[in-house]
Amino acid sequence: AKLYSTSHAQINPKICVNTSLFSFENALSYGDWLATPRNQTISELEEYNISVVHYERHRPFHPQRLANLLKNTTALNGVLRIKGILWLCTRNQQAIHWSKAGGEEFSIKLAGTWYASGVEQELEKHISKKEINEMMVNEFNSIYGDRRQQLVLIGVQLNTTSLFAELDPCLLTDEEIKLGLGKWKEMEDGFPRFEQFEPPEMQLDDDEEGDDDEEGENISGPSKHHALENTASKKKKKK
């Protein structure tokens, strides 16, 4: 076997695909070949006491409280790997990718824009804030659309309750949620700034375009494009 060092798994496929290095005959000569009968193996999760915790919340993180948690070397004890998507209250359009491996490697970068950003941008030209929020709830079960925290934490004998007790206080409180987007954007944010790009556009049919309806400021998700589009069209036809 040949070993190659990589960064973020960046490697030329030609040196690891179709190399013809594996030999079934040679594998049979090793004493541990199929030492454990098939269908009787113990998973590595059980063998090494590995835990997997899924964390999902439908409200944004306060950037500074989350940053303080990450600076705490005793926080998230036992977690070896974190990967997922963050929603920061100061960046309501941006979906942020969070990755951590081991005790040192840590990265945070722009993953893209939330689908809801494009939906809101297009629909606010045609229907009211109240109607947009109703559509978000119908399609995504949240007025915030697809915006959410969605993380996977992997480690040894993780305590789900303890991890949630550390992450949940980093979310906006009910009182902070009520302040609205204007105040959210003013909250302290020490995370790296990312190059902003426009959310995806949502085009309505030309023959359905009409006068703009009541506009409204909203704080309200990428898989239900056509359902939302058709709902908007139906609402305009009724008018």
C-alpha cells in the first residue's frame, strides 16, 4: 500500500483510482483475513464507544456567545469532530459551514445563501409579509424558512444533555428574537467576514406578473421552489 498526505482530501484521483495494487491472493495470506465472520462484526461505534449527536434548532446563534464557547478549551468535552451548517443572527442570508476535527483543526466558511433569502426577495414584490410567513410555515414549518442550526457532533461517550446545555445558551433568547432583524444585525460579531453574493432568483411566469402588492419587512427557507412559486401565482390570480 502507498500512503499519501493530503489537506482536506485534495488529491489527484489518478494516483488512487484503478491502481491495481490490491491483490486478493496476497490478502488471503494474512492471518487476520476475515478473522471475524461476516455478519457477526461489532460496529466501530460500539467497539470504541463512539457517539454521534445531531443538533438542530430553528433560531439563530448570537455570534459572540458562540465565539466565547469555542474559545473555552473545556467546552464541548469529548467532541472530536463537528460538521454542519450555522445560522448567525447578524447574517440572515448566509448559510455558514462549520468544521472541526481533533483539538486543533477548525474552519468556518461561507456555504451559500439560505433558500428562503431568494424566496423572500422575489415574493415580497407580489404579496404581503403575512402571506410570506404563512407560506414559510406551510412549506418549512418555520417562518424562517430553511434557516436553522444543523450540526453533527462525533466523539467518545458524548453526553447529549450536556452538549445541548452548552450550545442552547448561544442561541438568541425569546427577548432577543422579538428585537427583530434591525437589532440582530447590530449585535457583536467577531467571526470572519465572507464575500457576499446574491441569493438565487425565483422567476415567476411572465403572464402572471402584475402590480406589486403590499411590501413588508420580514425575518422569515432549498427544495420546495416550485411549491412556493405556484402558491404565489395562485394568490395573485385570486386578486
